[in-house]
Amino acid sequence: MIEKLLVAFDGSATAQAAFDFALDLAGKYGAELFVLAVSRPPEFGGEEETEAVIEQSRRHYERVLNPLKARANGLKARFEVKVGHPAEAIVLYAEDQGIDHIVVGHRGHGLFERWLIGSVARQVIAYAPCAVTVVRPRA
């Protein structure tokens, strides 16, 4: 039984497909829906610049999440923005909230890029405390 469902959302078309899937799943199971966007901090820069980038990113994701709130009407849903590495933030959030199931999108980057940097979906699958569904874009 799925009681708490987490979907990672970054505003991409793949994330939209993952949200649609999670919305349907939450409706079928009567699960509480958690929607998480993760703002990645810059790799370098001074403290003031870093804070400015994080704040701008946070505002961006809050705007991106707003249209989804209306679509989750009738479901118990939470929308949050966290700062950090996406895979790590998703897994830690799932652990903290007692999530039963995670839904993530997969962008389908090329083989070399996946090998070189890995993918958020792959890292979430490896470390998640629960089941993970990966939604791929339709060809």
C-alpha cells in the first residue's frame, strides 16, 4: 500500500510526465503526495553570490510548482523546495518524511554522459529507502 508518494520535479518535460504519473498513482491509492524541487547551489563563488543564486533558484522553483498545486486539487499534497545535490536531497527527504514510493523522471542522456556523471534517477534508485519508479519520456 502506498501512503506517502514523493515526486521529484525540476520543471522539465520528463518531470512533468513523472508528476502526471505520480498524480494518477496518488489518486488511485489515496496517498499523500509530496512534490519536491531541488535547487542546486553553485560550485564556486562568494557567500553573497551563492546566496543570491540560491534565492533566485528557490523563487524560480516556487513559480514552477504553483501550476501543479491546482492539479493536485482533492489530494493531500505538499510542495517544497530544498537546496542541495538533487539525488541526495531526494533520498534524505524521503527518509525524513517516511515516503513509501518515489517517482522520478529520466532524461535519457547519452551513454557517455550517464557514465561520466551518472544520473539523478540512478543515484536515487541506489540509495532510496523505498520503491522507486522511473518515468521515461515517450519517444
